[in-house]
Amino acid sequence: MTTTAEADALIPASHPFAQHVRRAAALEAAGPHRPWTPADGPMPALYLSHGGGPMPFQDPGWLEPLHGWARTLPKPRAILVVSAHWESAPLSISAERPSELVYDFGGFDPLYHRFRYDTPDPGDLARLVSGLLPDTEHVHQHASRGLDHGAWVPLKIMYPGADVPVLQLSLPTEDPDRLLALGARLRPLREQGVLVVGSGHMTHGLPFLTREMFTGNVVPGWSSDFDAWAADALGRGDVAELSRFRTAAPGMPYAHPTVEHFTPMFVTLGAASDPAAPVLSTLDGFALGLSRRSFQAA
């Protein structure tokens, strides 16, 4: 089977992601990414806007900021990611040694279906996650399910060496309160060097994209208004306001005709030491008119 490094070597040298891999390797050679130790304190929890399918692989505006963000943090011992693209209840976790990624996108260069991200066995993390959940909450492990693009695309950019174990946890509900509670149960993982990630998109009105949004730097009002509202609420630590997004946020329902790209944020906030503490965005701006606002919570 082709390894991650072998698959990356087959990417045309002029492709932006091939250039990214070379830059990341040079950075690592110049100064290895320092691994997390208990002296660092808990890892933060992240909310990532993960872009459209594999599109971030071809855009330096995604590649450099995401990798730079990862390098500002200690390298985690493991990563637990909740993605918009796996809605499943009861709670489920991905396979410990999947043979394939989930290539859940279409209409892109077939090259991206040959990408690999074969990370180390996350079995220890799977056991930690199961141990943190109530006895009444049975966690189903899928025997073969790999990481979907909401997990592997941003993480392959952030940690291109594929040397950090990654486990995916399903998104079991749309209810903010239940997701905050789930995040709170996962909070102790951060004290063991685990990076907890909610992966979605700050606005995700795909049915309402226009030709102008694809061909020019056009941001519709429903996207910019929702983004500004979310940035303000996050900056004030107003979790109650964020939880009322369906009725309180401007731009709805256009910004989120379905809500699975916003709700992983509540897992991130729940996993924070203080969910109501103000957070500042680490990545902002728009791509195809959609907000890519992302943040970390301590």
C-alpha cells in the first residue's frame, strides 16, 4: 500500500501543496516541532473552518496560516476531531487503523483521491475517550471508517508529517447544550496533551453561492453579517447568544441552511477551561464568500 510520504511524492512539484510539504520539511529540519509536555499545561481546543473539499490544498491563503498556527502550539500527543461531515448518534469513533480516508467530495482533480494521511494508531486515545463518557453512553467503534475531509484535509496541512495519532468522534446532535456538555466531558483530554478540534465552517450557505462568488471577491451580506455577529459573541464569551444562533443571528438561514458546520463549535467551547471566556480568532476572512473564521480556546 502506498504510504503518505510516497503519495505526497507523486504530487506535481509545482502544486501548492507539494511546495507546502517541502517548506514544512525544511522548517522541521531547521527546528523540530517541540512535543507537548505536562509543563505546557492543557492543550487548547480549536474550532477550524476547513474549506470546501480539498480546495485548501491549492491555496497558500489556507496552507501557510493553518501550518503556522499548528507550529505556534506544542505538537500534541494525539488529536480528537469532531467534524461536520459525520453526523451519527449514538456516539461513534473512527477505526483505529482504517485502510482508506473518506473522499467525501466530487468535481475536483482525481489527484486528491490519491492523497493519503496514515497517522499512528489512536487506540490509546480511543480508550481514553470511552473512559470519559458515562456508562450509559455506549460508544460504537466503526471497524473500517477512516477520517472524512473535515478532519484529514485541515490536519494534513497542519501536521503534514502524519506523525500524530488522530481519532474522529461523530457529531451526535444539533443541540448546543448537549454539545457543550460533550465538550466538557472531553476537557480532561487536553491535560494529557490531546488537541480537541471541532471542524466545520463559520458560514456554509452552499446552495446560495453565485457565479460572482466563485469568480470574484464577492461576500454576500448574509455571510458577512453572520460572521460579524459570531465574532462579536465569541469576543464577549456570550455562549448563550451563540446557542440562539438559529433565531438570533443575522443571515440565517442562508448562512447555515443546515447547521452541522456551525455546531461543532460548541464541542470546542465545551472543552475549554471556561466556555464563557472571550476568544479571539486565529484565522478570519472569506473564501468563495464564506467565512473561514477559526479560533482556539484555552
